[in-house]
Amino acid sequence: MDVLLGSIDVRELLPTQDIEESSPLSAPDLHLLIDRLQIRSLHIKQKVKDYILSHQTEFSQIFTSCSDSISKTEEISADLSNVVRILSDNNIDIEIRDASREICSVRKDLKEKKELLSLVKIIVNLAERLKLVRDDLKVGKLINAAELLRDLKKDLLIVDDDRKEVGGGKREPVVFELLRKEWFDCFDEFQEVCVRVLGNAIRFDSGNGRLRVVFKLSIEKMKDVELLMILRAMEVAGVLDYGLAKVADLTVKYIIIPTVNDECNFHLVEELHPNSEQMDEAILSLVVLSSDSKVESTNIYSRLIQAISFIHKTVCFQNGRWMMCFGRLAWPRISDLVISKFLSKAVPDDASKLAEFQKIIELTSEFEATLKDLMFISATDKKDEKLSSFVQNVEVHFAARKKKEILANARNLPLLFDSSNPSDYTFRRPSLKAHEVAGIISENPVGLLFLPDRCIISKAASQLMELVHQALQDACLSSARVAVEFYHAARDALFLYEAIMPVKLEKQLDNVTQIAALVHNDCLFLAQEVLGLAFEYRPDFPSYIKEQAVFVDIAPRFHQMADEILHKQIQLVCMNLEKAIDGADGFQNTHQMQQYELAKSSIDQVVFILEKVRSIWEPLLLPSTYKSSMSSVLDFVFSIIAKDILLLDDMAAEETLQLQRLIYLTLENLASVFESVIFVNEKENSQDAAIPDPLDVLIPSLHKLRKLADLLDMSLKTITASWECGELVSCGFTPSEVENFIKAIFTDSPLRKECLWRIESVSLYNKI
């Protein structure tokens, strides 16, 4: 049959095989191909016939088997038909179905009853074991009770998360909920019994600071209960922390706190009371020393070791796990007490004494090493080395303390302004001295680094710079870490002054006061001093902070603060002056007695204000600052007076004389103010041999006001001539002001028209 397994390539039957697949075959080729295919077909048929004949027996068996299978199938079909007919005739299928259902139901009930029986056995067993816990507690078998509770906890699937049950939200049978509740009740009772027994075994006497440990005791129905057994039972039940927590609290309260107290005047004494066979009681007592002796603070570590060793030996029975548990509960508070009561106070106040602290560093390391040997603290956890960490950073603690002191002193400096405590820092009587601030100014005027003048400053500013200089001097003598703290302390002290003073002295800075002038000087002084700090100290700073230490950013802030204070003072003065001038009602109708008196009263008020300002500013402000500020104020008030007079639209002859009189009166009454400005100006210019600036240059409106007084009794032609020669322009008059002035004084006439035309012509020519 191999010939049938493959396909026949017809081209192989041709005499030549070099024929392309796409080329058609010729007729002879086709006839030849047909003949050869017929021969091949006959050959294949012969092969098949030979194969069948050679396998005749196998084929015969196959056919026989098929025949037998068909016969059996027919017999089964007949039998099945008979069965179906019988069943359908007698309804036996229904009976079988019902019987099957009954069998399943009985089996299910039997299974459930077996499960319920098993569950009941489990519940009974759990209930009996819980009862055994209570029985063991009554007679003092605490270890047995602890083991039962531990096993019951596992069997009841109880976790320690706030008494929540395991079940993933699935509701458990009520009986198990009751059993769990019963377990928690037993557990609570176990804890109460253990704590009560532990409290009787470990007793603290608050009166004389005594710790008494009883190793075997009998209470209620519990006979010969041992302390060791109590601790083991609590460990088995997983409540050792709960039991030792109260012991740790009382130990810290009655033993540790008195031991680390600054005024500790006692030592610890151990008393052991053995019976005939073994020790049954141990006592640790605080024994007061005689009045003439006192325990040195450096012995605090030895006393603590004695107390902790007593706990290790008598309470924890040298059990490492128990001791670590006790240490975990007590060490955080003990270490904090040692730091606050001893180490922090032992930090030197002087940088030169830091080396003396080395002994305490060594004692601290030895102390913690002993605690590790006692397994009171962990030998691997660095968090337990709080004391070593503190003493190793003593430089930082020293710097932090000094920084805190510097900032505290800086914060208190503004209180110096309360020393004089007047209700209002205002002028009381003319004087060349600052009476109102005598109690708060520095003893002597101070020189300014970048200005030739000397300046009166407050004690607050003077002491502030002393603090800053001292901090930076200490920074130069300290290590890099300490120097950084001192450097920041100096900067922060300056920032404190900047932040506090405007708030502390808000009332005084909102009025024209000597305090405001003094604070202006403080800010100017601090700005100058700050600029020189880096140049003064940077060469001596540790290399770590040489590039970081800058103060140039602070100076502009104080400069701005000084300018703002001075600008506000000038504004307040100008507001008061403007309000006073408003009382003159524009200097109208001064030829009437009532209006003249009103104007004169206004001028008197202006003079009073300016005299008051002079008495406040002159003793305190820098001469150059006083000159510029007072000149600005005078220029403001004179310009307003001149403007109001020039705005009058009609003036009688007598009115012009009264206005002239008021101007002369104003200038005469302000002679002392002018003298103060001239004196400062001459003093400044005498130093460089320069020509003093006349008042007319310092106060441009003064020249204009004086010329206005002259114009009030000048003739029309003289006024016109003064304009044409440029004199009035040099005094600050404008063409419109001169024209309006002429129209207000002189009646309309050809001469007035001619003069106005000439003034206008000169103005147009100047514009061209």
C-alpha cells in the first residue's frame, strides 16, 4: 500500500522531464501519459489484491467481531425495553426516588448530629478549661492558669487587637462569642490577681523612699506564692509589660527621681533578710546623710547603677528578657531625668571649660556600658544611648544654651524703653538735652563707622551690639559647630530688634516723639555697625563659616527702617502744620480784626509746632539729618503760606500791610529755629572750609516768602521790573502767580494792562 501513501508526479511518467510547469503538453505526450497511468493503475490494483489476500484472516476476524457486537446491541436494547416497560407499569421509579431521598436525608441528619456532638464536646472542653483557670487563680497556680489562657486564646482564635475576634466579618455562633467573652473575663481576672500579688510582693514606702521585695508570700487562699512564679506566669500570658509597668512607675517616682535630684542628700542602702534556707526579703532604702555631708552630683551614676542592679537581682531575678522589659518601660524617663537634672546643668557656661566636661563624657559611657551588661538597655540599638548622644554633642548644647541666653537678652532689650515711663514722649520745655529719654539713652554718643558724626542711641541698641559682638567673639574662639550657633544667634538678635521695636513702640512711632527720633538713630547706628561686622570678625572665624558669615543683607533693612521712621515723623509734622495753617482760613480779609487774630493764632500754632519739633529733633538727630529734616518741614510750611496768600483774588491796601506783618511775625518768631539750622550748617561746612549754604538755598520757599512780603508794599512798576530782570523767577514765582497777585492788589488801569502785557511777553520770550 506504499504506492497509495504518496502523490504521483505525472511529469515523471514522461520520457523527458525538462518541461516547464507552465508550458502545455503535446498530444503525443498526453497519449503516452494516459497509457502509463493505466499501467500504473493496474499495478496498484494488483498490489491491493495481494495485500488483502495476505491478510485475509485478520479481515475475517474484524468482520466477525462487528457482527457479534451488533447482535449484542440488539439484545441489550430488547432487555432495556423490557425493564422500561416493567418500571412504567409498576411506578417503581417513584418508590426508588423517594427511598433515595430518605436515605440522603437520614445521612445528612446523622452527619449534622455527629458534628454537633463534636462541637458540644469542644464547647464543654473549653468551658471546663476556663473553669480550671478560675480554680487555679483561686489557689495561686498562676503558671497553670497562664498556660491555659495561652492555649485557650489560640483555640478561640483571639487576637490582641482591642479584643476583636478573627472571622473576617463572618458571624460566629453565639456560644463562641460567650466563650470569648468568658476568656476575656478570665484574662482580666488573671491580670488583677497577678498585679495584686505583685503589689504585695514589691512594695514602695513613699514616706522614706524604701523598696521592699518579698520573694514568697501568702494572701487570701493562695499559700506560699513566689514572686518568681508570678513573673513567669505573666510572661507566659504575655502581660509582663502590664505587670512591670506599675513597678517601673513607682521605681522612677520613689527611687530614681530622688536619686537624680539636685539637692540629693542621701545614699542607697541594701538590706537582705534570709531565712534558714534561702533569702525571703530584700530592701533598698534611701538613708539621709548628715547635714554637713552631701553626695556629689557626679556620683549620680553609681547610685543609679546600685538601684538598677538591685532591680536586676531581686525583681527580675537576673533574667535578661525581664530586665529588658523593665528597662524598656523605665529607661526613657530615667534618661530624660538624667539629662534635665544633671547633664544639661553640667554643660559649661564658658567655651574654655568644655574640656573639663570630658570626665562626665567618660562616666556616661561607663554608665551605659554597665546598663548594657545588666541588659537594662539594648547593646545594639543606638536609640538607647541617649545619654552618650547628649554628652557627645555637648558643644552643640553649650552653643544652644548660649544662643538661648543671647536671644532672651535681646528680647528683653525693648523693655529698657519703659524706664522713663512717661504717658506721652512729647516736648515739655525748650532744651538742648533730651529730658524725656534721659533714662533710656546710652551714656555717651557713639561714632558711626561710615559717617563723620556721632550719634545718640538708646541703651537697647548699645546693649544689642554688645551682645552681637560678644557672640561673634565667642564664635571666633569656638569650634565650627559652636561658631555656627553663635553666628546665627548674632543675626537672630538683630532680627528680634527689627521685629519687636516697631510693635513695642507703636504708639510712640505714630506721634512726633523723642522716642521715634531715638529709634531712628538706633536703626542708623545698627545699619552702620552691621556693615562692619564681617570685616571685623571674618578673618578669625573658623574656616567652615568664613564664606557663610554675611551681614550685608541686614544693613539695608535697618537703613530702610530708619528712613521710614524719619519719613513718617516728617509727614506727621507736615500734617500738623497744614492743619494749623488751615485755621487761618486762607489768610482772607486780614484787614478785619477778627480775621487777623484768627490768622495770627494760626501762625502762633505753626511756630509752636516748629519749636516743639526743634526741641525734639535737635538734641537727638544727626546734625545733617536734623538740617535736612527741619529744612524740609520749613520749606513745606512756607510754601503753603505763600501759596495761600498768592491765591487771594482781592486785597485792600490795609490787608496787604496786615499780611506783610504776619509774614514778618512768622519769620521773627522762628528765629531760634533758623539759628539751629544755620548753626548745624556752619558747623558742617567749617570742617571742609566750604561756604555755608544760606537759608534761602536750604529752604527755597523762605526766599519766596520773604520776597512776597516785599511785594506787598511795592509799586506796580517795581514789581514789573523785578519780573523783567528775573529776580522774581529766581525766588520761585511763576508768571500766573505774579499776574494774579497784581490783579488782586491793583485796580484795572492802562498801566496794569501794560505791566501784565510786559510780564506775559517776558514769559513768552523765555519759553521761546
